[in-house]
Amino acid sequence: MNDQLNQYLKFLACVLIALTLWVIGADDAPQQGWQIFSVFIAVIASFILQPFPMGTMVILGLVTLTASNTITIKEALSGYGDSTVWLVVAAFLIAGGVMHSGFGRRLALMLVRALGRSTLGLGYALCGSELLLGPVVPSNTARGGGIMAPIMDSLSRALNSTPDQEPERAGRFLALVGAHANLITASMFLTGMAANPLISKAAKDIFQIDFDWGTWALGSIVPGLLSLMLLPPLIYRLVRPTLSDARPAQAKAVEELEEMGAMGWKEWVMFVTLTLLLILWSTKPLHGASTTLLAWMGVSALLLTRTESWNDIIGNARAWDALVWLGGLLTMANLLRDYGFIAWFAKAMEVWVSGFDGVTVVISLALIYFYSMYAFSMFTAHISAMAAVFLAVALAAGGTPMLAVALMAYFSCLCGCLTNYSSGPIVIYFGLGYVPVARWFTVGFAISIFHLIIWLGVGMLWWKLLGWW
């Protein structure tokens, strides 16, 4: 009963936020744009307070805007026809095949077998698994929490390191590597995290830049691989494990692989499908097929080969949940642009960043965007609330377009390193109990500096070579 009351109090708080903003308004702001903004902010607040699931709150937001005659029912449904939304749905359906077939687990265990002779080697195995799964499992929660965290926990226990007994032996190190590797791979690919396409869509709307799968991966490949390469030794120095020999965990991985047996038909289909998708996504300029079309061709292949059944498809709750909340968010984001709110806000903010050169403007906005993650408990809320607005401000202030898009795209997930509540997989890794809160925050801040050095250093040099600024 108390939980239910708390739930409705949080919902009431969201309603009050919307009503307060709706009534106060701004004298020079477009009226309909401000009303949409009021409901939009209340929806974002609900992602943080979590009175109801995200999809529920998005639907309530659209219903409110339509019932108040702020928008039409046709406008309310407009975001659900966006190809970006259906790319995410298709990627979730493919990810279901990766997990159901056992292919994802096999990949992770094979890397542990190959690299797991030492504790540091296990760290690299976790990074390698994330790198292989990142492009094709769009839910970083499903990837990190559903596949990798259980493997990490079992490996740690095989080394006699549990949350209650000697977590510093190996578990603390492995939990931190797994969590932060998940954030790096989520940032490296358009399909690495469910809300990444919101950045791609904003880049298209504001700068007319097609930041598609291939462009996203091209920009991240150098700083991303360097980050994954340096992450295990960095965390090894920050939380040095007392155990260096990890052969018992390696033996456990070998044992589990033997239990799995040889690769079956479904795993081979997944391997071929994923390989072809990655090749086709990265060679879009050669064939011109859209990323979304290719993803749905992959889904079709899984259905035709019976790797996934129709019941698997319609039972994939994550996919259809993403359709509801992402489509609704895109609707509101598009309407904020169409009714002039984004342009009004960017003009109002322009005075604060005017007078600086384009690169300085973009880096300053990116740093504010990165560290503002302390105030958010979900990537989707952070991206939805700030990314498009910051890109619009960068445009109004003469910021370098491609650099602005790149930094917002990659920082959107990297900034999750700061806290133990930034995203689903981080909460899951922290919830295993290997890392105390204070240690998580201190390590997280150190890793934030690590990311800034690599992505604003090596990353910007790489983007300079690509002609992005």
C-alpha cells in the first residue's frame, strides 16, 4: 500500500511540473511550443522519478496534448512512422535471437577461454565480448545485465571472490571493467544503446547531417578501441585485485562451453546474419540501402530459417516497449521543433555562448552535457531532455556541426561512468555488491577524466583526419 501511495505521489509531482510550466509560460515563447515543452519535461521527470513505466508516461503525455487540442491525433502518432523507431525495434528482435540461440553467451565464454589466464586477461575478455555484442544488441541493459553481468559474477565466484568474502580478490575489478566496457561499446555504435538514434535524428533535423550507422562507427572506432584497450589496466591500477591467476575461472568457461556442445543450426544462422548485417551497415555508401531496411531483412532471415519464431517476435517485450516510448518521444521532439520552441530556446541561449569560436562552443557545451549526467538516472531521459537543445544552441552560436554531433553522440553513453545509477546495466553491476558506493563514485570520476582525454584528444585528432572539423 505504501509503495502504491509513493507511486501516485511521484505521478502527482510530474503532473504539477507540467501544470506549473504550462501556466507560467514565457512571454516571447511560441504558445503551442511551450505547452508541448511543459508536457515533455513532465515526461522526462517521470523517467527519473519512475511512477509508472516509460511507455505509460509517454502515452499519457500524448493523450494530454491531444485532449487539450494542443496537437491533433495525427500529429500525436507521427513519430511512430519514423524509420529510426523501427530500426530500434528490429535491432531488439535480432538481439532476442542472439540471446535465445545461445550465440551471445558462447562468444563471451570463448573469449574467457582464450584470454582468461589472468585477472587482467578476464578484464580484456569482458571488453572483447562487449565489443562483439555491442553492434547487434541495442539494449545495453540486455547486453550488460542479461548476458555479461551473470557471466562476470560466475567467473568471480569461481575465483572464490564474492560480494561478502574477498570482493577485492577479483570481483570488484571485474564488475567495474564489465560496467564501464558496456558504456564504451554503447557509445561506439548507433545500435549500441536504444536511445542513440535520438541523437542521429536530431543531427538530421538540426544540421541536416546523416549520422548513420557507418558514420557513427567510423568516428568511434579509433577512440573506442583505444578506450577498451586501456580500460582494464586503468581499473587494475585503481582497484588492484589481490589475485592475478585466473585459471580456475578459465577452466569454468571451458567446462560451460563443453556443456553447450558444438554450435547448432540457430547459432550458425545468427553468426552469418550478424556478419552480413555488419558488412552491409558499414558499406551503405556502396549499395544505398537504408540501415532500417537491412535490419528488417535480418529479422526476416531469422523468421524464414526458424531461428526465431513468430511467438518469439511478438513476445519480445523490450522491442515493443521501445516502439511505444521512443515513437512518442520522437513525436514530442519533432513537435518542439515544428512549433518553434527549439529555435526560440537556442536564440535565448545564444547570448551565453556567443563570442567564442565554433570548436570552443562545442567543447564547452559537450562538457556541460557530460557532467549534467549526475542529475539523471537514465540515458533516455538525459538524451531526450538535452541533446537536441544543445545541438540547436551549438548551431545558433556558430558551433562546428559535425564535431557537435559527434561529441553529443559519444558522450551520451560515456557520461554514464559518473554514478552508480546512470543506466540499467550500471545499476545491475553495482547491485551485485562487489563495489561500495564511495568507491564507485571515485573510480567513475577518474574514468570520466580518462574518457575526456581520449575522446577530446585522440578522438578529435581522428575526426580532424576525417574532415569533421
